[in-house]
Amino acid sequence: MYGLIEPNLSDADIAALHELRGPRTTPVPNVFLVRLAAHFIEAEIDGVINPGRHLAERLGLTRTSVLTYMRMARRRGLIEWS
């Protein structure tokens, strides 16, 4: 397998992530972090190069925001990711 060019995210996946995140003025919910991390890690497993950039583009975020969310998930003990 050569890997995917970008993560396999449907429009429903993206809508669900936006709904789980909620307003930017509220704390980041654990359920959002877990779901985002699952998509990120799945993309890595599928061979996506730079999944942070691709997820950021699809979600309308910066790559830095996606990586910050991943660090938050790790610090909260929700995932093991290095």
C-alpha cells in the first residue's frame, strides 16, 4: 500500500468534529480530542504524510491548532502519542 494523500474524512466526520468542539470560547471537550486523535492516528496508519496539515485544511484550522489539540489529548491521558 502506498498510503493515502489525505485523511479519509467524510463531510459527516467534519461536521461531527465541529459539533463536538463547540464554541471556541468554551474549554476543549475530551470527546472532541479523542475523536480528532482517532482520525489523526488513523491517517498516520494509512500512510498519510503530514496528517496535521490535511486535518487542519479540512477543519478550517491551522496545523498548529491540530497539533496543539493532539498534545492536549496526550497530556490529559486520552491517547498515547509522541
